Amino acid sequence: MNEKIVVGRIGRPHGVRGELTIDVRTDEPDTRFAAGTEIATDPADAGPLTIERARWHSGRLLLRFAGVDDRDRAEDLRGTWLVVEQDDIAPSSDPDDFHDQELIGLAVVTVDGTGIGQVAEVLHHGQDLLVVRGAAGEKLVPFVSALVPEVDVAGGRLVINPPPGLLDES
């Protein structure tokens, strides 16, 4: 079975005619979210959705989907993930470019080999953050090369070099 890749998440409605804000998770939003494109959803029963119109407003992508003509119907879609088949995404030539799904589930160890936990989620809040869950609870690790010097997807692990205090108990 082919794995789905998240390319966006539907946010809050914009206006009263069914437009929705989109949290973009793709490097190609103008191509991926072009008018006429049909896109799968997670949960699957929310879609597929056909993009009727796409436009940028104040740095945020707004989409209107066919059949979503009012704010109430738009609100029903809030939080829905927009997904594509993994085969629909061209492989990146950048060795430091990863899809969220490649990182989720990786074992997290420090540079000295101490096990910390597992990547449970990837957050995109201006800066990418790894949510690492382990015996010490949940920790947020900025996904930057200074703190994450090694990502071994094939080996199932991610090495971190945490600064003092990053892994301390909250």
C-alpha cells in the first residue's frame, strides 16, 4: 500500500463564502494547489476535494473547494489534512530534505548514544520542531543541523546534540 504524504492542513475559514486558510507543507504550493486539482484528505471521508480557486492573501494561501460555499461547510473541514500519494512527490536531490513521515518513528539518541525516545510528530511553527516522546516525557527539539547532526532514515535513528537544559525535566 502506498503511503500518503501531507502537503497541507486546512485551517480556519476566511470570510463567509467557503474560503479556507491552508497551512502549506509542500515546496510547490502553486503547482500542488492549482485550480482544478483533486486532492485526497485525511480523514479520507472528508474528500477528495477539488480546488476551485487558490489565491495568496497577506502571505497565507486561501483555497476554495468545489461544493464548499459557506462558512459552516468550511468550518466542517477545519483540521483536515491534505495528502498525496508518496509516488506523486519527486525525490529531493537534497540529502538534508526529509518528509515528516520519514522522521516520525525514528529512535532518538544523543551523540554519546543515550536513548531519548522516538520522534512522535513534526511541528511547523516558523521553525521545524521534533516532538520526541520517551521515558522523560515529551521534549521539543528544533530540527536544525547544529542540534540534529545525523538523520539515518534507513537505520531508523536520529542523533541529537542537545545544548544544556534542552532535555531537562520540566
